[in-house]
Amino acid sequence: MADKELALIVGVGEGLSASLARLCAEQGMNVALAARKPGKLGDLCAETGAKAYTCDVSDSASVDALFDAVTAGQGVPNLVVYNPSARVRGPIIDLDREAAKDAVLITAHGGFVVAQKAAQLMVKRGSGAIFFTGASASVKGFSNSSVFAMGKFGLRGLAQALARELHPQNIHIGHFVIDGGIIKKSGDDRAAARGEDGMLDPDSIAETYMHMYRQHRSAWAWEIEVRPWVEKF
């Protein structure tokens, strides 16, 4: 139905993205899911009524094609969530430069391109929300994880700048620092090893995203940090 809100989730897997898709559907929203391999999303689409699209965020033309297909088939999204990221681990003296560049392209530049396309549509309409999924590396760099830190720091900077630019135009920007591991629904030995509440439940994180999405614009937040309460700062 044209009067239903539309959520576009970019970079969908079985964890947080799937929880977001389910919650959006439960909230009465139409859902669009984007992934490099959308064939893996069949069960989630059947469960949520979502439509799946192909998108490689490292390719700007692929992002353009995604938004063209979504707007033609389902309309302009009310909420766009950017989840993709890539890691290249190891000492900086050993890192492959091309692999590092590709990882930052996915984690940060892909977020810029998706946000640009979403903003062009939302500013014209006069409303919308663009959310970015961050990580511990968004605010603190770890040893042997320089590339991931570059990407996530960049994504956070993008979100902060866009909040200042687009909030006055009625476009809500959100950045979520996921400061901890996320439990895998298919079973996760790490969760058992870390004890009760030692890892983040993806359904609970999704509820936080939805809470931010439903905020009144007189009190919009631009960033929220979520973390297991048992974890040390």
C-alpha cells in the first residue's frame, strides 16, 4: 500500500539486519532488503513480506540501480539503514593496500553513496531517516585493526556531518555504536562463553533503532551507543 512506510535495509545478513526487517514488518512497514547475494534472503522475505534487491555498495552504479528499482517498485523509502562493512586485519607493515582501499570503500564510501541517494529523494519529499551501523571501532582504534577503524571512523564522521546538514531539512540521521559482539540466532559459542548478557541481542538492538526512528524531531538524537552491561569500558 502506498500509504505504508517503507524501510530499505542495505547489507542484509542473518543478524541485526534480519531483526530490523522483522521489527519493521511487525510495525506495519513495507520492507526492502539489499545484499550482494539476495538469493540468501528467501526465507526472510517470506517471513516479512520483504522484497530483495541486488546491490554492491562498492559500486556507485549498483547503488543507483538499487534506488531506481526500489522507488519504481515500492516508492521512496522513509527509513534507510546502512549496515555493510569490511575488515582487513593485521599489522600495518603487512597490509595489502588494495585490500585496505576496498574495505574502506565498502565501510565508509558506500555509506556516503547510499546516504547521498537517499538524501536526494528525502529532501525533495521533505522527510525521512538515514541510519548508519557503527561499531566499537567507530570511536576507538584497536591494534591490528587500522583499516576497520578508518572505515568506521569515516562513517561516524559522515553521520555527524549529515546530522548537522540534514536535521534542519527534516531528515533524521542516526549513528549506532554497536560496542560489543552480537549474538547469532543460529547458535553462538561466544555467547555461552561470555555468560549472561555478555553479548548484544540483535532483536534488542533493533528495538533501539526503532525507538530512534520514532523520536519526535524536537528531541532527535544523532547517535546512540549500545553495549553489554557486563563489559568493561
